[in-house]
Amino acid sequence: MPLSIFGEKAIMPTEEMLAAALKDSKPAWDSLKARAGTSEQWKYYSKKAGWSLIIKSGDRTVLYLIPQDAGFKVNFVLGEKATIAAQAAGLPEAVLALLSEAKPYVEGRSLMFDVKTEADLEAAMKLIEVKGEK
């Protein structure tokens, strides 16, 4: 089963499909989209990953939103400066632990977590701020 609830390459998700899949988490998804960037693009990565929504601000990718059944995951890629800023941003311990465990790559550290609670949404909002500053 793919990471995204939308795993069929030939079927790009529509707003109607997304609303039906996300259910009560759709307002949180919309809040992150509105806060994060100016453009969005659906991308199918692989059979294992499925479809994700890339949110950009200008040419810069801010985050990836990965729809799931009645929820979603966020994925941020943080460069070194953004990683340092995130560590000082007052994020929850669980998110900081994910960040410290993330393997550093040339493009940065990949940090993925579920957005299920208000605290998760707040953490994602803080990371959007961090990305905007760096």
C-alpha cells in the first residue's frame, strides 16, 4: 500500500477526492496550504509513495502534503540553517526527536510526521515559518 491514499498513477487527485479522503482533517490541510505558499503541484513519485501535493513559495519548496485516510502527513526538507532555527523554535519533543534522527543529505534533512492534533498543526505552522526565514 502506498504512503498516500492516492496510489493510482493514472488518477491525479481532485478537490472532491481529497475532501472525501481527508474528512475532518481537510480544514487543517487547507490552513497549511494557505500559510505555506503561493503555488501547488500534485506529483506522483512512485508506486510506494503515491501522490503528494508540493507547496512552493516562489521557486522554493516549502513542504509536501501527503493525503491519507482521514488524515495526512507533512514532509519538510530543512537545510542546515533551517535545522538550527527549527531546534530553537519551541517545537514539541517528538518533532525535535524526528529532526535529530533525520539523516543529513545534500538537500537537507527530511522530517515527516502525521498532522492529527492541534499541536501537530502548530508544529507544522512553526516549520513553515522556519522555512520562510531561511
